[in-house]
Amino acid sequence: MVILFFNRFVLSRGVKIVPDVQSLDPEAQLPDLIVLPGGAPGAKTFEESDAVARLIDRARKEGVYIGAICAATKALVRFGAEGGWKARVTSHPSVQEAVVKAGWEYAQDKVVLDGKVITSRGPGTSLLFALTLVETLCGRERREEVEAPMITASEL
């Protein structure tokens, strides 16, 4: 995992995410996918960060996949407004009104893939979100290899 602008995240339930590699160089080559993890406090931090806004803007221009789960979808609304783009998305119900009010197409689906934007609803959909990210980047076969030993429910 590479985190480009923060040395660690503390998510809403106290889970800490610490990167294997940290790059503060805004000119560094972007990864194939940038994901904004959810949780209200972290999503608010993303939404207020000009550095994250610039990263997402650059990612959109360079054709990089952008993922957001839970309340982090709301940050995409700010970035989209500033960059002049919108996507069909889903999110945690707590930010649905803000997303719709901003004029974005909203879906109740567990995961939504619209072009290069991938969104999901929250903790209960995180496994399906992760598997969708794997499939998007690596193909259906790789997703099935990852999913098989997890013994997931027949329908997530």
C-alpha cells in the first residue's frame, strides 16, 4: 500500500492504516487505483484536503481508477464540482442526500462502477467492494482465485 499525502489514517472505529510506502512527491507516478476509505471522520478529512483534491483531479485526467466507500463518496462530490465532472455512485446512507443534492446520479446498489469511478455503501459491502477492485484491475479469473478460499455467502 502506498499513501501519497498522509503518513497514516485512523478510521472511524479506531482502525489505523499505515502505508508500506509513503510518497509525498506530487509528481510521482500514480498507481492504477486510488481508494478513499470510508468513515465519517476520514471522509471529512479527505473532503477538506486540497492535496487530496489535486490528487483526484490528476487521477481523473490520467485515467486512473478512483474508489470510494461509505462516507468518502461525499469527498468525490467536492472534487467533481471543482473539476467539472460527475459520476453515478453509491455511498453510506448518511451522505446520500448531499450526493443527490449536488446533482450526482445515485444508486442503491452495493457497488457501483461508472467509468473509472468505483463506489460502495459501507462496512457491510466492503468485501464485495474489494473483490470488485480486484476484478477491475486484474480480471475475473483473479477475483475468483481471491474469493474462493474466503467462503463468502452465495450472494454478497
